[in-house]
Amino acid sequence: MRFLKVLSIMVFMCLTACNVKDKKEGNAQETPKESSSPKYKYWSWMSVGHKKSDSAYTAHFNKLKNNGFDAVLLNTGADPKLLERLTPIASKAGLEVHAWMFTTNRPGDTTALKHPEWYMVSRSGKSCFKKEERPYVGYYQWLSPSHPEAKKHILSLVEGLAKVEGVASVHLDYIRYPDVYLPIGLLPKYGIKQEEELPDYDFDYSDASVNKFIALHHKDPRKMENPAIDIEWKNFRLNEIRSLVNDAYDIVHKHDKKLSAAVFPYPEMADHMVRQRWDKWKIDMVLPMIYYNFYNEELDWIGYATAQGVQDLEDKPVELHTGLFTPKLTPDDLKVAIKEAKENGAKGVAFFDDYSMTEAQLEVIKNSKE
């Protein structure tokens, strides 16, 4: 009899415990925990130097933080020492730091300038090494990603920046070939028409590039009647940039950093204009420079280009943050531009550049975060 009482008590306790557990589980299902939405990030591209004092940088970084900025992209000229100096100052102000560097375009690179063979060459035979032969502007000093020593040099600069403590990413700019086609809004400035791929703006016909292509495809682009329609030649150059980016990705991840890049507005356009197919890269974040006025487009084109890039990155672990050119944006236009980026899937907005931003523009940025 006593055994039966004990057994009854044990069964009762078990059923009670199960009932409590079921209620808890039921409550969890009825009131799921709300997931916090990802933070919408605001970035600022800015060039920095040794001359300005730490206190001046502190004041500037605090100003950015107080106006809604979350991250700074610091162009130190790929100088890790300057980056080491400024990273803790920006971090203390509450800003994430990204090491912005010029990649295949390396103006004033003292190491590269000792090696004329490292530079890209146009179909017309002009070298980016020679000042008088550079396309468009004097600072277009493009290194060939096909030259093994030039590529090694670029990657060494990437690694130098990636080693700096506190840096969130190495940020690749000018990670492409020279403009085959300029943005249409810039053509009048240079007094040229580009209705086809012109020999002076079609790169890279350097020995390193051509010989590598011949080894792969057994044909010489220098001897093609119309190289613009040869898909292997075009794809070869897309893949040379892709290879450089992928190698940079492996390097920065080895140092527990991320890789980001400033790119042309959306992949198909970047492919056409500068041999840059960024939706095929190993990369963590892209900041497409959707400078609508450069292309004689209207404000809603910012939304179109943002949406196109987001779609091309679908199912890929890559964040897209829309880049805006602020000198040409009124405060009202800036408000619309930010809205276009947000509503079309961007994870944030990057602004170029904060040195020329007005107080009215900063107020728009700050209020748009609230």
C-alpha cells in the first residue's frame, strides 16, 4: 500500500513538471523574442596626413560621431604608421576605422616608379609610367595586375594596413582598369567623345598582360582587328582584377580583418566602363559610388543602381552601402538620396566627402539616423 502511495506521488510530480515545461514552451512560442534589426551604417571617406594635430583629428572625429557617422575610411596613402596613429583617436570617438587605399592606380608610388615595366599600356602603345602618356589626368598611374612583382607590391601594401590593430577592414579604391568609358557627365570636361572603345583608353597591352593572355588563349590581342569584341580578352582582364581582390581577401582575413571596396555603381555598368565585375569577388562589403550627376541621371537613379547591386549580390554574404557625392547635393536632395538608398536595400550610406559638407547637410544626415 505504501509503495502505491509513493508511486502515485512520483507520477503526480512528473506530470506537474511536464505541464510547467509545456506552459513555458508554449509561452515562448506565443511571444517570440524580437530580433534586433541590423544597424544602418553611415561612413565618411576622408584623406588624412601627418601635418594635422591629434587634437584637430579628435575634434573632427567627434564632430562626425555627433552628426550620426559610424565609420571613417581613412586614406593614409597606404602608410601603416599614420594609420596606427589615427586609428585609436577615431576609435575613442566611437568610430569604426577602415584603411582606404588606392590599389591598381598608384599615383606617386616611389617603389613602383622604379619599375616602368609594372605599368599598364594602352592599345595605342601609351604607358601609364610616362607622365605625358597617361589617360585623362596626371595622377592616372596604373599598375598591371598581370605583372607578378607589381601585384606582389600591391598585396604587400594591403597586408601592411591589415596588420594595424583596431582596423575593421582594408578598403580598396581604384581596383580596376582605367576608364574605357568616362561617365557621360564628365566627357565635356575632356572634350572627347567615347562611342566605342578608343585605343588611347583601352588597357592593358603591357608585355606582362599580353604574354600571360597568349599563354592561356594562344592569340595576341595586339594583332586583333577589333579586340573590343573578343570575349576572352575582356574576361581575362575582369579575372585579373578578380584574382587581385581574392588574394587581398585571403590576406586581410588572415589578420582577422574584412575587405571592402569602392566600386562603380552596379556590376554590369562597372564591367562595361572599367573592367570591374564586383559581384564575382571574394569581399565582405562594397560601397558603390552612385554619383548620379556624373551620369546625367536624376535622383531616383540612386535607388535604381542600389537595387541593381543588391539584386546582383543576392544570396551572397556581401553588404552593399551606397556611396553619395555630397558636393552636388542640396540638403533637400541629400534627404531624398539617403531615402532612395535605404528603401532599395542598402545596409548604409557612405558620403564623399565630409571636408566640404555644410552644416545643413550634416543636420540632414544626423536627423535621418533618428
